[in-house]
Amino acid sequence: MTRNHPKIIILPSPPEAARDMGKALEALGVPADVHDAYGLALVSVWVGLVVWCDGDRYWWRTGWDPQRERVIYACHSALEPERAAHRVAFRYAELRRSHPLTGPTSEVTAASSESAS
């Protein structure tokens, strides 16, 4: 007689999952900054595109529902950072087309710091 044992899935920590997402985005040619604080990690991709991660899921804003007056989010399992990164890369491309004059958050911050001095 064989027994079916449940699979044990070990979830990554939020910073580990965010770093995995950052590496996957980098492999796709998408620049990103990873930040960690208060039990969540953030992957800052573009102005208006931040990916949150709690170690279980990634989620990011994809638009606005004017009828319900609510933000629309997409989410993806943190166990699949490469697949999630592909989805984020599509959103990044959409935002680049609609907001071509903005840049990665780190560049905007650096430019602001230089002009203040």
C-alpha cells in the first residue's frame, strides 16, 4: 500500500522573493530596484509600477476601474518569479509607451538630488 504524502512547499522570504523578481526582470532587460521593510518587499520598476511581495504572492497595479472607482491589481505566485516577471515586463512596456519621459525611480531620485545641490 502506498501513501500519498502532501508536498511541503517552503515559501521564500519577502526580500528573497523580491530579489528573485529583480533578477528575472534584469534578465528581461527591465531595470528594477529592490527594497525591504516591515515584512514586505518592493520591486520598484517604473514610475507607477511597484511590485509588492509578502513571500507568498507578488502584486502590482495594472489600471483603474472608473465605474467602481477602484484600482485594478494583478497578482502572481512568488514561487514563479520568472513568469511573474514576464507579466510585469508587459506592464512596464505599456507604461513606457504611455509615459515615455519618465524613468526608473532611482534615476528620478538621482536627478532630484543633483538639482538640489
